[in-house]
Amino acid sequence: MGRRLDGRLIRRFIPVLLVALSLGCEVDETGRHLVMIASLFVLGAVGEVIFARTQIPDVVWLILAGVILNTTGLVDPSALDPILPLFSALTLIIVLFDGGRQIVINDLIKAAPKASAMAVLSFTLSTLGVALILQLAALTGLLPETWTFLHSLMVGAMVGGSSSLVIMPSMNLAKVEPKVSNLVGLESALTDALCVVVAVVLMNIIKSGEASGGGAVLELGENFGFALLIGLIAGWMWMPVLRALSGNPYAYPVTLAALLFLYVVVDNTGGNPAMAVLTFSVIVGNAEALMKMVGFSLGDKPLALDDTVVTVHTQAAFIIKSFFFTYIGLMLSRPIYLLLLGFVVGLSLFVTRIPAVMLVARKGFTDSQRKMIAISLPRGMAAGVLATLPASPKYRIAGTEDLPSMVFASVVTSIAIFAYGFRKVRSEAPADEAAAPETEATETEATEATEAEAAPGEAGPGTVEQLPAAQPPAPMPDGLLPPDHQLPPAPAPAPTPRDDDES
């Protein structure tokens, strides 16, 4: 197995070597970009293999690749600005669809108490903690004069939730206990939605200038209500199409087209497109269970996302992930004080997560499992995409032009904490697992020793010995049996005075 894995590593590193050699050749701009794209795909695939051996998440290598591309001058980050709005919207749709389709209603009902409590509590504490730090930074002059508490809450909401695209592959490859992986997986899916919805609502409030409490609640209700209604209608209307597309090779392109149409329609009719896409994804991902709940006939064809759709979507998410985390590395260059502030924000995400873990997972989890839940805080694409929106032409919020640098630095910090903590907790896990059998063996030895002390002939002082062959006398019918007759060892009822008289 080791030789086979080493051989695969060598074969996968060959394209990287070829890419490195080709960078020194005379190629045009198009060829150079194609080589970089190919390098990212290979690096993403090799990163997963390296993770299986080192427990270091693959996104770390993608971020480092972005830093190298920036420092060497091979890619100018400003050249990507024209495609950033389109790329951000597409990434947001894929992230929400990936998180929504994985929210299984049955699992949500079973794991809802702890996962939902963990999601809401960790999101709230993280948002408030980040907002407090940014307000202190604003008072010291590190942030623009136009910065308000709503700006701080907006950034806190952006980085308030963990990333399922970073956590779940790590949990699956490392085969973490289902109790832990299900909890953090469902939490990340819920917090992804909370981040997008709350942050976008706060952007709309800041843009409109309506900062009152009543206006915020009204804006939140309008965005949630309208988007939820449209998402519900679109999801239920898509169920017949879902059945018709079962086994069709074009199921994923058609589904993605529906998501794009839904996003545009809701965005241009005053709703929250992120909430609509999430609602649609949850309904489509739970179509069969929902139909059973309402009592409709399911028919012969399965009413669920086809395996082809899931497989293709996984590959699409891999491509998006490779590009996006490389882009995060590209943006880690300006200005330095915001990078340091982002580092502090990333540390605060870990600090504010600890109380949430201690409250939610204080019972029913081992120390090792609680540590794993505590370090499962990496931020990802949702935070990165949201960081690019305030300064986009759609919102044009003043003072947020350099916001991506700070948010990306906090994302990298959270991923670094996760990478270090994940490897450390996994290395401690075998010792914790070995301690359990030793404890059981000790308890078994103690039980055997207790039984041995109570055995006949070995009783200590003050212990009453039990006679192994002593049996109570049985009644003798009509005196026909001799008095020295050996009774069978089967237990007999205790003699009564009447039986003694008859004997």
C-alpha cells in the first residue's frame, strides 16, 4: 500500500515539475494562464493526497500558491477585478447549493438541538466578538471615519460561520467519528446560510442608510419572507422536473441553470437571492422525504438528486475551491495593518468558539471530541465572497475597498488554526482510544479479583463460606427411598413442617 501510494504521489508530482519547467520557457500570455490553471488543479488533487498522509488540509497549499503567484509577479490581482462580481455570484450559488442539499430534514430533526444550538451560539458569539474588536480598531483610527457599528456587525456576520467545503473533506478523509462529523457538518451548513443572509441584509441596510432598529427588522423580514416564499415555490415546482431528469446526463447543467435563473429573478425583485437559493436547495435535497410527509405518491422513479448531479457538483465545487483559495492568497498583500487586524480577528474566532463548545458539548462527548469540535472553525468561500460585495458596483459602501484583505487574513488564520489543531487532535486520538480498553481491562481484573475473594475456601476474615454441594433435603415419598440416597443436584423447594412430619 505504501509503495502504491508513493508511486501515485510521484506520478501526480510529474505534472507539477513539468509546469515548473514550462514557466521558464517562452510562452504567450494565454499559454501561461493555461499552465497556471492546470497547476492549480494538480495542486488541489495532490493536496488531498498530502492531507491523507500529513493531516494538513489541502486549502493550505492553494493559499500558499496564491501568495507565491503574487510575490513573484506572475499574476496581478487587479487583473481579476473585472471577473470578480461574476465569479463571486457563481461561487455563492455553488456554496449555498452544496450546503443546502446536504441539510437532510431527518438528520436536522435528530441533530437539530445540538447542531442548531451550536450554529446559532457560535455565529452570535463570533459576530459580536469581531464587531467589538473592529469597533476598538475604529476608535484607534485603523478603520475609515465612515465606519459604524453596522459595518462591524456586517464583517462579523461575514466571518461568523465555518466552511463546510473545508471541514467536511477533512472529516471524511480522516474518518472522524460520525457523532462529531455530523455535528460540525450540519453546523457549517447552517452557519454558511446565516453568514450570507445576515451579511447581505446588513449591506442593504447600510446602503439604504436606514440604520434604525425598526428599519433593520423590517428589512430583514422583507428579505427573508419574499426569498423564502419564492424559494419554496420554485423548489416544489422543480420536483416534477427532478423526476424527469433522473438518469439524464444533463441533469446538473439544467439544475445549475435553474439556480442561476432563481438568483437573478429574486435579486431583481427586491428579495434576498442567497436565501432563495438555499431554500430551493434544501427542498430539492429533501424532495423524497417531503413528498412522504405530505402523503403524495412517489412513483417508480426516485425523487432525489441523481448521483450524476452530486458527482458533477462535487467536481465543480473542487474547481471553484481551487480558484478561490488561490485568489485569497493573491489578495494577502495590502495593506499590512489590515492583514494584522485580520490575524487578530481570526484568533478571536477561536476564542469566542470555546464557550459555545463548552455549553453545547459539555455532555455526551469526550475531551478529544470536544477539542475536535473546538478547532473546527475554518472560514472559507462564503466569507471570502461576501468580503468582495460591499465595494462592488451593486452596493458601493464607502470605506470597504480594502476590506477583502482583512477578511482574507482572518480566513487564512482560522484555516491555520484548524490545520494545526486537527493534526494535533488526531495524533492524540489513538492514545485516548487506547485508554478506553485499558480502563475496561482494569475493571475486568477488579471484578475477577472480587469474585476470587468470594470463592469457597479462599474467604478472608469475617467472610462466610458457601458450601458448594449443600442442598436442602427433599421430601421422601412414603419412605420408600433409603435415608442415604443421593439426591440429584437439581434444586428442590425448601421443606415445610408438613413434609417433615410425613417423613
